[in-house]
Amino acid sequence: MRIDNFDGLLQAARAQTQPQRLLLVFTAAELPADASPEQDRQFQAGQGGTLTPQMCVDKSPDELDSFAALAAEAQAMGPGWQIMFAAALSGQGGQAATDAQTDAALQQMVESIKQGRLSGLIPFDLTGQVLSLSAG
């Protein structure tokens, strides 16, 4: 299934046979303290930097109406962000993942982002569109 935007992810999660929890990590690009002048120039031009988690949350797909509603909630709750990463955690036997399972998965996701391991995560921009990220 191809997902082009966050609302498409919501639809896909709602269509699953097992209950889903959406794991969401909001990040901002920052320039490392030891950045070179070239890295600084690229960062000022809107490229490069490191993605730093600003806040995270888990939500049931039924708790979310749309990306616009989620973005408004995130803006009211915390610091500015530029890229949101999403993943889904599936329940089993008709039961949603436990709070402990969800918290552990969310923490693992945050640590993966800090380490630059983004495989399996879907990045979204400020409008809810899927991004294509490249290392550099």
C-alpha cells in the first residue's frame, strides 16, 4: 500500500484487522556545535543539519481526525518542528498494544532518529505530505 500523506496513513491504520497505535515523533533540524563553515552555509540555505526529536506521542487512529488537527495540537503543545516521523504498532488478538509496549516502541523510535536510523519510519512535512529524505 502506497502512502502519500498522513491522512492516507490514518486510513490504512483504520483498515487493519488488529488495533493500531500510531507512534509520532516531531523533530527539528539543528546545526551541530562542531559544524564546519560549509555545513553552516548549507544549513542556512535550508539543507543539512541533524534531526533532533522535540516531542513524541502515541495515538489511536480513532483519536485523530486529520493531519491538520494533529498539527494544531502539536503546535499548541510544544516547540516548533519541521519533520514528523510516524510508525504503527499493531496489537494482537484484537487487543491494542499495552502501554508498556507502546512506550518502549516509542522510546526505541526516538533513539533510532537520534542515531539517524530512519528505516521503517515515514517522514511527513508540515503539511502532512510524505517526504523523501536523503543522507548528506
